Amino acid sequence: MSTMSFLSEQERLVLELRELYQGHGCMRFPMRRFEEYALYLENKSFLTSEQVLSFTDGNGKLMALKPDVTLSIVKHARRGRECVEKLYYIESVYRASPTDHEFKEIEQIGVEYLGNVDRYATGEVVWLALESLRCCHREYVLDISHMGLTAGLMNECALDGETRRAVFGLISQKNVHELRALLAQKGVSAEMTDRFAGLITLTGTVEEMLEKAAELVVGDEALRAVDELKQLYSDLKALDMSNRIRLDFSIDSDLDYYNGIVFRGYLEGAPRAVLSGGRYDHLMTKMGKDADGFGFALYLDELNSLFMLPRREEIDILARYSPEDDAAKVLAAVKSLRDCGLRVHATCGETPDLFAYRQYRFNGERFVEVE
């Protein structure tokens, strides 16, 4: 019997994803559970939460249980762009819950490409993100945007940093009314305000949305962003995966760290995004790396609701014995079944909530199948 049949749903998924990433030349990146606290203090706005679990080590240095994986990988990456490092990781991060504010251990698996991230590498990362979602569930979709679209419009309006952050927040909420009010307050023309509002309310097929986006945006940066999205869509179409993507120009990320394509992945039955990623050349530059960065993370804890139902093949045999039976003989009988590669649940109590293909009962010497 295959070892795969003994694995839980999550273990099966992780093994399948490892094979997927390794099949594209990704090497596993090993890391410690903690880094120097200064790394996260200097990049608080990159984190989903500013709360970091810290401690002082034996040498008096302030350390932190890592709340993020990408920062650690970038810290230890090569400095140049002479090649592309293809890395994957399976790690836990430690973050405060937004609801009860208690720190939780969150398992992630993800991919990071560092170095010369060209058009092919960009397409491959997004392809791997789509394949990762497919491994999780047959019904999935990837929402894609580009930071250059709204950033280009804001550059044309010469918005300051604080206003830019406020605009991004309203765009992520799709709050057109307050966005118009804020832009009017900042003296942005009605024409440019209409462009912002039109961009975040676009609906339709990907081809239609890209054509309309090209009409709405102005400036070289925004037009380059539209062209890059068109290229990516064309590449995914060649892989017959274009029907799994949507354009959503309200995806929000920090401009101090992210540029280029950003995306979020969703599964049927999961209440929130289970995957997120994007291009973070600005983070690479900030950390002294003359290289590109592009990757994503799949949040395994968000899949728990999808893994709650037991698999029908959870066990092969439900083996019943009585309290009076010789425990040594029961152990030996179970071992003989296990030596045949069978999954056995031996019990003298109530039937557990498991599906068994066969039921056996102990006859004093061995287990025999119940007719």
C-alpha cells in the first residue's frame, strides 16, 4: 500500500506542492525560527501586523520569532541579478490574531524568485500560484492587478505620501464615494478623479477590462503596467489557464515595497484569500540587493475548513477486541495486519467516527472479518 494513503489531507497537499515546486527547479530554503528584531522593526509596514513576538537571547541580543518569511529570504539572498534563484519554503510564522490579539503559529508554503525575474520567470511564478490553488481545490480563481496602474495615476496627480496611502486604502475598499471626496479635497481634477473611479469599478472579461484600463490610465508607468498585464494574460492563455484569472484593480499593497504584478488566490468554500503574492523589487533595493523579487505564499491555516471532513478511506480495518482479551496477543494480531500494509484502528469502545472498509473482531488469537 502506498505511503501516500496514510497521510492527512494537509500532508498530502504539502507533498504534492513540494513535488510541483521542485519540478520547476526550486530549491528548498532552510531558515531558523527567529531573526534579529531589528529586521522587522525596520520593515514594520511590510508586515501584516506590527506586533512581533520578541525575546532576548543569551548574549543580550533582541530576537524575534519570525512574523514573515520573505524578509528572511531576501536578507540572505544573493546581491546581483546575474541569474534567478528559485526557492520554496515550508515554514511557520508567528502573528497576532486580528480578532483576539493572541499570537498564533501559522503554517505557510511558498515560492520566491530572486535575481533576474524576466517575462518567463514572471509567468512561471503566476503559473505555480495557479497550480498551487488547483492542488487545493478544483474550484479556484486568481485575482491579478498591477501596482503601476494606480501608482501611475497618483504620480500624474503629484499626490503626497500620506494621500497616496489613503487613496490605496479607499481603492482596496472599492469606496468610490469617499475616494472622490478625498481627491476633490486634494485639488485633483474631475477628469482624473473619473479615471480613478472608473479603474476600480471595471467589470467584464479580461480582454475587455484590459482595453478599458488602457483608455482610463495616463502616463508611461500606467501604460507599461497595462502592457505587462496583457503579456501575462497572453502567456497564461497559451497554457489554457486564462479562464482561472480575474482582473481586480483594487488589490492593495504597500508601494514602499511592492511594484509590478500583485495577486490574490481564492478557493470555493474558503472565506478569505488563501494565497497572496507579488513583485517586491522595492524591498530588494531597500535591503541592499541589486535584484528583482517575485513570489507568493499559500496560507495552510486558511484551508482548515476544507480539510474538516474525513476521507472515506481513512482506515482499512476497524478491529474490535474486548477488555478481557490478552493485550499482548491483540498487539501481535494488529502488527500482523499492519505488516500487510493495512491501516488499522483497534478499539474495545464505541465505534469512532471513521469510515472503515472492513470490520474485524478478535477471536482470542487473531482478528477475523465480521460477515
